[in-house]
Amino acid sequence: MLNRALSWMFAAIVYVCPMHPDVVSDAPGFCPKCHMKLDPKPQVADVRAPTTAEEWRWA
């Protein structure tokens, strides 16, 4: 239930190079520019939280 309730908060996790923020991937790996490990960054979903009981039922 908790995972379902929190699923609206995070759309996905993207991986970003700490030295080159323009290098973004949807999978873990290494930066092609500097070969550093990409760091996971949660992407906040661009949706509002359910506020009514009806919205929670369908969330």
C-alpha cells in the first residue's frame, strides 16, 4: 500500500554525471566525457498529489 501511495511522487530515476550535468541517462553507467560513475537522481513527477478519497482510490 505504501508503494502505491508514494508512486505518484517519483516518475523515474535518471542518472546524471556529477561533473557534466548535461550527461543524463535512464540507466546506470559512466559518463562518456570523463568516465565518472553516473549518480541516480529521482525525477519528481509533474502531477499533483491525490487530495480526496476518490482520487486516492484511483491513485
